[in-house]
Amino acid sequence: MKIDPITFAVIKSGLDSIADDMAYTVVRIARSEIVKDVMDFSAALCAADGQMVAQAKTIAQHLGAIPEAMAAVLAKFGDDLHDGDAVIMNDPYHGGMHLPDIFMFMPLFFEGKRRAFAVVICHHTDVGGRVPGSNASDSTEIYQEGLRIPPLKLYDRGTLNETLETLIKINVRVPDRVWGDLSAQYAAAQVGKRGLDKLFQRYGAGEVEAYMSELLDYAERLTRAEIKTWPKGRYEFTDHIDSDGFSDAPIPIKAAITAAGESFTQRALAIKQACAIADECAGSGFEILRDLRQGRVVARR
């Protein structure tokens, strides 16, 4: 298929607008101050295979966790995802971040085929645990932090999972706010579905999917072109996390980058293995450190 640059720009802007509409929906409907006022949330659209193609102008840190979380959802459910489903999760060991950040993934279908995902992430006011807000800086294990949710269907073919709803509400200190924010996430995902349906109807689902793929290729070309301007060679740097909260000893992170043409390899040379504070030792950040330690080629789809 030949890519038309004008259509490419229009569809790209359309996808961005849909993601922003999802974000506006969260702000309008959410119940908690941390979402409505602090705006600690994110919204994005992903292609059918889980690769992100559009993101709202929200917290970028959340969006960096989407690939690991999406991989966990796809590994759990595979083809058992249907129109009307909505999957939630917050478990750091399934690609999540800290427990208050609850992810919602809604598979989007058009003409009977899964075409995309709407993704909405909110930092919730409370998810249980030993302290209000579920953000104790001196927790030493994840079980002290609150309710862990692996990838589970909150909605199954449009039907609410009332068992999961009850489990969440009974484990949090402010169930009305938490459920209100989850409802805002669900509404925002529905807005994403409605907007993407209109785009599919106007241009055709196959053509929009082709332009989604081209968006990813375009981003890769830009990234490779930038990396290509870097001087070739190996570069090392060491930084420190101030402490783990229990001692004054800094935690070193030493990384090396080898630039070679259009790609570079990043490897962690020294990362402290033992860390007392739970929040620094789990989640997508831990996955990134694991990948760095093993060596990972960046700027490849």
C-alpha cells in the first residue's frame, strides 16, 4: 500500500485527538483530586499487537510502562479478548508500576476483528495496605503496600465482574473515590472506541491499521536518524539513588552505552541487588534495570 503523506498526517492527528478526548473524559468524570486536579493519569491508543501509536498529553512516565503491562495482558488472555472486555491490573510483577497505578486495557473491535486497544492509567487515592494512600516509604515487602491485581477482566463482553468489584471496594479506604476513578477510566476507554470507530468508518479499518504501522516505522526512522548523528563509541556514567530510606548509603546505577550507526546498546554495569524499600525494587522500573543488565538493543521495533 502506498502511503499518502497528507492522509498520514490526518490519521496521525486523528489518533492524537482521540487520545486527548480520552484524557478530557477522565478529568470530567473522575472523583479524586489526585486525578482531577493533580492529573496523575495517562491515556493512549495501541495497535492490535499492543504497540502504542498515540498518547494523550498526560503523565509520560505511565506510558513508558505500557509495553510491559500490555505484554502481560496478552500473555494472560491471548485470543480470549472480546468486544466489551476491559482488563485491569496493577501488579508490578506483571508489568505494573507501584500499586496505586491501576491500568485499564480495552480491546477495540471493528467488523468482528480486534483492531486496537484503548489504555487508561490512573493513580488511585488508596489501594489498601498498611498506610492511607498506599504509599509508605518504609515498606519492606509488596504485601504491605496494598491490593495486588494481576491482569483480570473487570468487564467480560460488556458484563461487570461484580466479584472483582466487591473485592476492590472492600480492600480500599475510600471505595467511592476508587470506584469513581475506575468508572472514569472505563468511560474514557469507551470514548476511545467511539472515536476510533469513526476513523475506521471514514478511511476503512485496513487503511487505518496500515497507517498505524507506518506511524511506528516513522518513529523508528526518526529515532535511528538521531542516533546516527551520535559519535560512535562506548560511553559510561554512574548515578545514585540517594538511599533506600533505611540507611544513608547511596544506591549506585552504572550504565554503559555503545553507539554504532543507527542503533545503540545500553547495558547496566553495576546495580545494587539488595534494596530494603519495596517500591524501588519492583515494577516496570525493575524490568528496565533487568533489561539493561542483560544488554538490550534500543531503537528496534
